[in-house]
Amino acid sequence: MAQALNDLFAAWGLSGGFVNVIWALVKALLVLGFILLNALLLIWAERKVAGHIQQRPGPNRLGPFGLFQTFADALKLLFKEDVIPAAADRVLFVLAPIVTFASGVLVYVVIPWTPDIVVRDLNIGLIYVAAASSFMVISFLMAGWSSNNKWSLLGAMRSAAQLVSYEVPLALAVVSTAILAGSLSLYDIVQAQAEWGVWFIVLQPVGWLVFLIATLVELNRGPFDMPESESELVAGFNTEYSGMRWAIFFLTEYASLTAAGALNAILFWGGWLGPSFLPPAAWMLIKVYGFVFFAMWIRWTFPRIRVDHLMGMGWKVLIPAGVVQLLATSAIVLIWG
């Protein structure tokens, strides 16, 4: 299809630069379409998973298996009144959800779903992911401070402390896989697992455990959802948001959850690699949504932990474990690499 479109553009006499712009727009629209549809389905799936775990039905009235419930909720949010507090900083208040969504979307640029399906394979893919995701901290601070609400500000500060603290063990776990692969490209990391003949989860089980916990904390998923703790902070940094601005925060959460599942699959579970009876894309999606289901399972099974316990676990347990994993990986590569 790509070749056919290129031939069509050539027949119309379009220049190479203009064709590149068109392809960039097409890729952006495909990514946005996937994120929107994926979020709608995951919201429905999380409600059903929560219902089964906690022995309640979940959505089961609107449409078959309650499938239309999420679409009805999205329609309601689309027409819901958009309220901005009178004392809020209007510019930052409006920009915060946009920055949040941009941070969640940018990660998808470098995720290779198959050997042939990737928007852009950067040789510094891991650094790009770290840089793009770091904007999430800024957006939460913008949302909390601009709301002029003490609960929002406390939620934003708690979120910033949580995200900054757990970026350290997350980086240690990710760097270990990059050392094994000898590259920062996500595509090369999958190819390295094919060359080693083993997925990195086998070589780095401790690193994967550190990555898993740190990722769930970075996503603000339960039992680590302290920034939105309704029992203490009403709803945290997004207390004053309503309508589609609130929905953008919610949408970004599921976009980031899926991106985290893709990174988990690529870094530790071989990405699209698998037996030949299924295509590469199928293996990739199985691994991604397996992680998503696991995250939902954890959220609706364990109670929320205390914030001091969360910070202590990051600095006293995960960072030392990540350092040991990094040193062990470096030694293995130095001796047998």
C-alpha cells in the first residue's frame, strides 16, 4: 500500500518533501486513531476485569457485554460543561492536559510493533522515550499549581516526587538491557534477543521486577495511585478539571499503559519474536495486552500503600537492586560479550 501511494504521488508530480509531510500526517493520524480506540476498549476491559475480580458484574446493560457503555461515557464527556476555576491560571490550566497527552503520544514514535511497523527507528530510542515521558512530571505540576486548589497542589507535588524518584530504578533496569543489546535502539534490542537465542527476562529477572514495579508507579496505577488518592486528595492534580480536559488525562493514562506494555515486551519478552504459527504482530499484541491485563489485575487486587512506604521502597530497595543488576550485567558483557 505504501508503494502504491508513493507511485500515485509520483504520478501527480508531487515533490519528495511534500510526500514526506503527507506520510508524517498519515502516521500521526494512525497513532492517534489507535490511541483513541485502544483507550475506549481498555476502559471497558478494566471495568469488566474489576467486576470479575471483585465479584460484581461491571458494564452489562448498554450493548452486547456492555460494550457501548464506554462510548456513552465518552459522548457524555464531550458535551459536558468545561469549567475553569475563577482563580486559576487559565493559560497553564489549559496547557496542562495538552502537555500530558503529547508526552503520552510521543513515546509511540519509536515503538516497533513488528520488523516493518514503526514510525521512526531512532538509534537513541531509549533516551528519546525517557525524554518524552519526563514531560509528564511538568504537566502534573502545571495542572496542580494552576488549579489554585490545595488538594490539586498536594497531588501534583506527590506525583512529582513519585515520578522523579522512580525514574532512577527504571533507568537502571532499562540501561541493563541496552548493555546486553549493545544499542539504545528498541529495534536493535529485539534483534539482540534473537541473536542471543533467549529473551532478556531469562537473563535479567531482577531487572524486569524492578522495571515492572517502577513502571506501575510511573503510571500512577494502583496500588501506587497516591497522586489521585480520593480518600486523601479528592482526585489529586486533576480535581478541578471537567469535561474533555479531564478526559484527556484519563486517555493519556491508558495510552501510557499500552506504551509501557510495549516497552515491557520489547525490553524483556522478545518483542514480536515467537513461534512461527502466529505472525509477529500477533505475538507483540499478546505480550502488550498481557502486561495490561496484569496491571489491571494488580490494581483491583491490592490496597493502596502509604506514600512513605512507596518512597522508601524506591530508594531503599529498588535502586540498590537496580545497581546490582547493572553491575552484574556489565560484568557478564565484559567477560562473555
